[in-house]
Amino acid sequence: MAVKVVNTNDNVQIMYLREHSRSVKHVTFHPTDTYLVAASGTDGTIYVYSLSSQQPSLIKKVEGVIQALEPDDDATSKAAWHPDGQAFAAVTRTKGMHKQLLYAVHN
């Protein structure tokens, strides 16, 4: 499994995010750092990558914030960056109720 990231200014420049163990449903770019991206995997892990060099590098794996899903599930486990870029929020389901979690990226 890989996420293909294409530079829209030069579509020959392509990167592949490969560190996740299962498919990814959502990718979101950092609000101020265009080289930082969070990928929400169906394995219940959020992968934070740096795209600042020719090869992407995994900066952090955040486990336990989003729920694991099957790739064809209608449910979502998307992480959304806070506008200041210091944290992201995710909605998760616990005992039939939804709650929003905020996770600080730089701790």
C-alpha cells in the first residue's frame, strides 16, 4: 500500500508514502508548513510525514486517536489540523457516542 503525492506545480515530481500497514482513507496537509502531511490509516494510526526532501520521511506515528476501519467502511477516521498547526483533531466513536479528540503533535 502506498499513497501517491504529486506536486501540482511539476507533476513529474512524485513521492510515495509507504510506512503504513493498511490502506489510507484521508491525507491532510499542515495549514502553514506545506511539507508536513498527516495520513489517516485504516489501521487506526495517524502517520505524520515530512515531504521536505526528495524522499518523504515518517516523523511520527500516532496510535490510539482514531479507530481502525475496514477500507470499504462508510465511517471516517480523518484527522484535521488545528489552524495553528500545533495539534490535530479527530472524531472517534466510543460506546455509541462520538467525541472529538485533540492531539498535540509536538509533545
